[in-house]
Amino acid sequence: MDIHQVERLADLSRLSLRPQEAERMRGELSSILSYFATLDKADVSKGPAPRETPHDGVLRDDLVRPSKPEEILEGVPQRKGRYVKAPKVF
């Protein structure tokens, strides 16, 4: 990975890197890409089959249940009456 690619990635990521940071990142990113290239060459065709997790293919039926607003708001940390209090966003 060359320094121009690092600068381009930093620009796309909205990062501001000093020259010594960009050089350090070049080395680190090159190392990471080299590791992935090593993994890409690994022969996994003779390995064990992937294991299934206990949740594979197990879905529960969706059930429509009546609910009360009071029950829904029980877990809300801050509220005012039947409204949720939240910090201003803008």
C-alpha cells in the first residue's frame, strides 16, 4: 500500500493525518492486507464442515398480542406521563 492510497482512505474516512501518522498507517494497513493475502492462500477444502449453530433454521412463530402503553413504557428510563423524554438532537 502506498502513501497515496493511505491519504485517499483518510480523506474518504474524513480523517486528518499528519505525515508521520500516514506513514505509520501505511505500514499497519500493509501488514493487515498481507495477513489477509496469507489467509486467502490457505487450503480449507480438507477441513471440517462448518458447524451449525443451535439457532440455524429455528424460527418462532410471530404472535400478535395485545399490549398496553403502560407496559411498553415500564422499561423507559425517563418519561413524562405517557411520553418518552430524550435529549435534544439539534
